[in-house]
Amino acid sequence: MVAVLVTALLVAVAAVAVLVGPFAGLTTDTGPLRVGDNVGLTVQPSGSGGCDTTFTFTATGSVSGTGTLLYRWEQDQAGMTTEYAEYSVAIGSGDGSFRLTRAWRFTDTGTAQATMTFRVLSPQARVESQTFRYSCSGGG
């Protein structure tokens, strides 16, 4: 009777181990893609630049789950907005974050204040903008 009870207990423990084993690796990164509330946008050089400056914008944020992040860059200079095509990036379950960059180069003489906007379109809408100044008097 004790041998049967010990055998039954070992089978039960083995069954629990089988159930726990495949699920042990699961994290909160499963399921549909979700974008965190911490989306940010930075620009280098920060704030302003002189003649022939390339401003580099970096959008970052946390994600969980898997799916496709759909986004767009928008440039605004002197009230004229240029919206670029929608882009997408596949996010895997272990990614945890995204980091996307875009460059905007100024080569003309003059002064301008401009804004770059990073817009997450899907799965959740998020918008971040950076305004900067460009000044080039020429004379070269």
C-alpha cells in the first residue's frame, strides 16, 4: 500500500513538473503588442546648430508583447509640415523596447526654427516632438 502511495505521489509530482516546465519561461512579453507611456524623442545636436548641420532624432520607448509597431515622422518648418510614409517594425517577445532614428540636414543660409515629430500610429497612439533652431549666416 505504501509503495502504491509513493508511486502515485511520484506520478503527481512528475505531472506538476511537466505542467510547470513549459510555462516557466513565459513572461509578460506574450500577447499582443503594447507600447509603454514612456515614449521619448531626443535630438543631437541639442537645441541648435550652425551651417551645414545634420540633426539626428532618436525615438525610444518600452514595448511588451509581439506585433508590428506602425509609426511616422513629421517635419515642420515655417508652418509647412512634411509627413513621411508610414513605417513599420516587427517587435519580438524579448525586445522590450524600440529605438528608431531619423536625420534632418540643413545646408542653406538663414535662420529657421523647426520641429520633428515622432508619431506612433499603432498599436497605441503616442506623439513626441522636438523643436530646434538652425542658424547659418554664410559668408564662407
